[in-house]
Amino acid sequence: MLTIAVDAMGGDNAPECVVDGTIQTLREVNNRLEVLLIGQEEKVQPLLDRENIQDLNLRFMHAPEVITMNDVPAIAVKTKQDSSLVRGLMLCKEKKADGFVSAGNTGALMAASLFILGRIPGVLRPTIYAYFPRIGPGLTNVVDVGANVDCKPEHLVQFAEMLTIYQRDAAGMETPLTGLLNIGEEDNKGPDLLKQTYKLLQEADRKNKINFIGNIEGNDILSSKASIIVCDGLVGNTLLKFGESIPYFLGSIFKPALEKLVTSGQLDPKAAELTGNAFKAMFQPFDVEIFGGVPFLGVDGISIVGHGRPSARALKNMIFMAEHMIEKKVNQHIAEALAEI
């Protein structure tokens, strides 16, 4: 049985949503997993006491400290050794847990994962990716989305290689396609960093490490042109945050416009309800809770980071992502691929 350590104090809605999500998960998996919940006893235990959890594979570990969103990552990891985040990763290091899940400070989780778990041999830098909606079936991942701002060409190429392994071995994509985000499709476009990256991606393609289709532009991101879009962390994080704002922005425009049509008599309430439902369905692909969280690729262990405002549903899907990464042996496949290089 796999044991997943969960940071009860991670995220804006912690610990309530974390406890709820953990309990929902364990009730759904029918004792397939064990969860080790880590957090401040005075805040977490009362939430557990009000639930009927005697038949669940749930254990609790007290951690008196919390790494907040405002903490400086490197300093917090060193000074808050008794935090839920650090203790959870230490359990993985000591093989007392098979994976760790947190919706807390992303920078701190990355720093702690590197410091405690280390890198898979051969990995230059771990990375983090995000899911983006696309036209048609399949999935699109953008990498990097904030873990690495100052990337070298060889870093970007390795990100593509690791994500290719993930999409092929864990997501079941037969032929993941990699595109380099640039200001034009021509191979001579962009700054020197991207020109050098382009050449290295071509070389990786010749060695069958990736399937490189060349440069892609911003209008290709939501198409099905590439399943892997490579960029540095500054660009990727900007894209991610912009994408997350789209449903809220359009919803804030759509709702008063719909209400105005109903008030003026141009649209009856039933038709307005159907229209509203169609609008909500249209934005389902933007739902960040579907996947819950993503792993740090390249870290020598399973460390899953989630959105800073997770719901119980998102937390549940983060736990399932940890289980999925373990069962599909993604880290082992990355290590094997890098050993061949």
C-alpha cells in the first residue's frame, strides 16, 4: 500500500479543505492508499474529531511550524525545520512515505524538494509544468512555468525531454510533439537563447529523445499543434496566470450582459439559464482542479505542488497525481533516459 504525506497547512484554504479532500480521497479509494496528514495539531485535530474516520487509512503527525506564502523560500526551509512542508519531504527521504503533496509556497516546496530529496542523476534543473486547454483531444503542457526564470538552452531541452517521458509513459501519448515558443516560426527568430535552444532541440530530435516540430507562436498555444510548449519560467508563469484570469474576466462581462437581456425582456429566464450553463461548460477546460497539482520533474522523489487556493476536489486530485506518478515510475524512466545520454 502506498503512503502519501499531505501538507495540512498548505494553501489559502488550509487546513479545512485539505482535511476534507483527504477524507474524500480515502473514502473513494476504499483503502487502496494510506494518507499521513501533517500539520498543527491544535488546528487539524478538531477537524478530524468531527469526522467518522475510524475505518480510514489516515494517520496524523504534528508539525508546529508553517511555511507561509510570504516566507522567503530558501530561508524558510532552513529555519522552519519543524514545518509541515519540511517534515513531509523528510518522510519521503526516509522512505516512510512514497510521495508528498502540498498546495503551499511553491518556491519553498521547490527549494525543500531540491535540498531534501535532491535531483535525479543527470538532471541539470528540476522543472514544473502546467496544463493548458487545447482544441481537440489530448493535452498541452507548458514548461517551465515559474521554477526556472534564468534558463540556459540545455535546461530548456532537458525540460522537453523529461516532459516527453511524462506524456509518453504517464499520460499515454504515443507521440508527444515539442514546440519552442518564439516570436516567429523561422529558425532564425528570437534572441540568442532561443536560437541556440532551437539547434539543441533539433539535435535531441535526431537522437529520438523528443519530437521537435520547430518554433511556435502565441496563437498556437491553445491549438493542437504541440503537446509540449517550451519556454523559460518568466514567460511560462505569465502565460499561466493570464490563462487563469480568462474565465473570471469573461464571466464578469458575461453575467451583467445576460442579466440586462433578461431585465429588458429580450431573453426569458429559462433561456438565460441554458445560456449560462453553456457558458460554464465552455470554460471547463480552464478548470485547474481537474488535475489538482503537478509534480516537480527531475526531483529524486514524488513532490506534488498544487494551486494556492485549492478546494477539497483539487486536493483529492493532487493525491491521485502522486499515486499516478509512483505507479507509472516516471522518475525511473527519466533516470534511465538520462543514463543513456
